[in-house]
Amino acid sequence: MRANDWHDPRWRAAAHSWIRESLDRLGAPVTGEIEEVRVRPWSVTHKAPTTAGVRWFKANTMDCAYEAGLVAALGEWAPHSVLTPLAVDEKRGWLLTADSGPTLRETLPDDREARLLAWREMLRAYAVLQRTLAPKAHDMTALGVPDMRPETLPEVLRALLAETAVDSEVDVTTYGKWCAELAADGVPASLQHDDLHDANVFPGNRFFDWGDAAVAHPFGCLLVALQSAQYFFTTTPEELAGLRDAYLEVWSDLAPMESLRRSAVLACHVGRVAKAAAWRRALRDAALPVAEDFRTAAAYYLAEIPKPTPVS
């Protein structure tokens, strides 16, 4: 049996046994069938009914198994800003959490300005969390969280290009200069979610789903966040700039806003390599067959490196 193979009956039996034993120890025994509710080649989520309400189980493939240990640490370092686990198995990459209700996306009002306000507050809250976690960068990499700080990225890019067919030319020299400039901007590395949007946060700005996370320049989180805002409610350039600045204001004691905006652009350019690396991790030992749009995602992000970013 592979370490994590979602549809292997032996794996499922082992996972369900761990769920039941963990919940028994917590005084919330399972009362019914444990159901698979979300499955991806890199992770799976099951729902367990208990005497204390619904509980959620998540497993990752081994290259993303660091999420379990990271979630446990975040629960100690910033319990009011994250979804704190009930139980974790760091070696197998398993974790259990309580049900926290609908996500922020599911509770957003129809009013456009109210939605934008909620997004601005979400981005500010995430920036505050990143500043809280910046001193823990070494502790996070020690837990196995990937190191995607700017100074590491040129080598990550070269490794990815050696194993990935990319349609367009990638200027490695220019990329290295961007990384060097970003590494010298005075903004400390922290936890970069790499999939930050309103479906990965609960009302009250409690963040979850860290399977793509890395220690990196913090502003890289704007790449996915602002792309998501563009996609889900067709933000104007002015609205995107407002979202970006709401996030950057939390860092405004470190540099003038003009400098922070420059760093945001660079972080989104160079962060495409971190995003490509996240896709490679997710698919390296996939538990299920991989669809073509997933399989080509790393190449897509590498080809996007020089293209305009949402904060250009």
C-alpha cells in the first residue's frame, strides 16, 4: 500500500480508524458513516458526524504532508487567525478539524462595495498574520515547509526548466535580478499561502488550507489573491489597486508605498516559480490520475513569468 492512496480500501480503513480513535480520545465519537466529500490527486477530505457535530479530515500526498505539522504549529503561534486542528499525524500528513461553518465567499453580501470591504479586511488580516509569523520562518522550514525565499528561486527555476517543457523563452538572467532586488527590499520572509482567496478563509478572517504554502517573500500572496478577485467579481484596475494597497499598508512602516508597490510587482513575477513548484509537489506522487489542465499547470506558470501581473 502506498503511503496515501485515497481509494485503496486499506488506506481508507487506516484513515477511518485514525479518525475514530482520535475523536474517541477527544470525547466526540463518530456517530455515522464517514464520507469522502472532496478529492483531488494531491489531497482528499472526509466528513465525520460526531456527538459534538461535524468533524473534517484531510490527507495530503507525501510531498505536501508538511501541511499537518504546519497547521499544528500555526494553532500555537496564531490561534485566533487560523483554523486550529483537533488532531494531526505529521508523519502521514493527516489532520482533523472542527466544522467552522460557511467560508467567507459563501457569506459575502451581494453589495459590491461591501464585498470589496470584506476583501480589503481579509488582505489586511492576512498581512498582519504574516508579520506575526515572520520570526518563525526558520521554524517553518524546519517543519518541512518549502523554502521559496527570493534568494532560493533562481535555482528552483533552473531545476524546473530542466524537467518542464515551456512554450516560451524564460530569461533566467532577468529573473535572477528581480530576485536579488526583492531579497534586498527589507521585507522579511514569512508564510506565503499561495492559494489565498475568500474560499480559504472563514468569516472573522481565520485562514486555512495550507497545502501550497511556502516560506517566501510575503507579497507573493497577491498573485493568486488578486487574480481571484478579478475572476470572481470582475474587479476594475482601480479596485484591484485598492485591494493591493489595503494589504501593503500593513507593511508601510518598512518602506514608502511606492517601494512596496514595486516589491509587490516583483513578488508576483518571481512568485510564479513558487506556484509552478507547488504544482510539481502536488502532482509528483499523485494519488489519482491527473487531468491535463493540472498536468500542464507548472509549465503555464513558468511561461507567465515575464507577463503583466495583477498589480502592474
